[in-house]
Amino acid sequence: MRITRREFCHGAAKLALLGTVIASGVRSNAFGLVSDALAQAPSNEELMAPGPLGEQAEGKADAPVTVIEYASMTCSHCANFAVNVYPMLKSKYIETGKVRYIMREFPLDPLAAAGFMLARCAGEGKYFPMVETLFQKQKDWVVQKPLEPLLAIAKQAGFTQQTFEECLANQKVLDGIDAVRQRASEKFGVNATPTFFINGKIQRGEMTAEELEKQIQSYLKS
């Protein structure tokens, strides 16, 4: 299912209304995410193929362990992982060359897609800082009227009102994000966030630091 610009953004008023859905805890089905069907285990070649916008990764390309996370910017469990677990993963495993971490977009709703679009538009080297900030401040912008706080965060990252609006109207960026989400849903059996692939093995749901370390260590010892 392709997300169209018309579905995504009818201007500022439309985007503001999206926050009502998120704030009420209702998960949007407009992105075609609700499915109990599980895809066959993907080959490593399939899983590692980047999306149309290119891969967003941290760590050595030849690290012995690859962690892929499919996340949604409006997912509270994803935010908790980003704030409380990812710092350990980065300092202990990514920066030491043991893990290559790949973030892939799996927006559960149009507002989450907007967050990822801003991260993609932020500029060279700013994707992960933008994602980190949006997760840290998730409670500020995943609200009934998200446009103003989202713009305020974007301005701190160097956006202007014009570049903010241009980014959210960029159909190429939206299509690229949707292609990643759609492939994960249809080919890899991803139907919720966060979902991880650790050296190709799927792990569904949020993990604690201890659980993640146990998974990583099992590959480092082998």
C-alpha cells in the first residue's frame, strides 16, 4: 500500500489533527500494519538490502554483529529503548567495533512518518541526532496539536519554517520511508515496533539492556 501525499498532509491543520489520534492511543490502520501473517525468514541478502533513501547506520561495516531496528517515532517502547538502552549499546558495542546498528523506519501513523521525514531532511550526519532528540522529547510533540512543538524541535536542528514545510511536503522522502515500512511488513514479517533483527534473527518487542547484551554476546562468543 503506497502512502500518498494527499493522505499524509493536507497542510498544517491536517497534521495537527493527527496528534489527536496518537494522544488517544489509537494506532492508525492507514499504513496497513495490522497483520498476523508472518513472512518466511528473509535471506541475509534480502535483509541487508538498503531502501530507496539509503541506509542509516552506525558502527563498523564489518562488525561481527549487526543489529537492525525497525522503529516508529511515535512508539513509546521505541522511545524507551532509545533513551534507556541505546546509549549502552552505542558506547559498549557500536563504538568498540563489535556491533553495526541500522535504524529502519516503520512509521505506525502519519505523525511518525513526519518525524522520520525531518530526520531524513536534517542534513549530513544529523539523522541520528534528530531521531535521538525526537525520542527524548516524544511527550512534547506526540500531542493533540503536534505541529508547533515539532517545528520548535526542527528549528533547534537548523530548520526554518520554509524548510520544515518543504520537508513534510517531499513526496520522494515519504515514498522512500514507506517503501522501507512496506518491505518489512510484506517480506520480513514485521508488524509492530520495535522489531529487531540480530544477525538475521528476529526479536519482537522492546528489550532491556540485559536482554540485548545476552543476544549480542551469544554471537561474539561463537
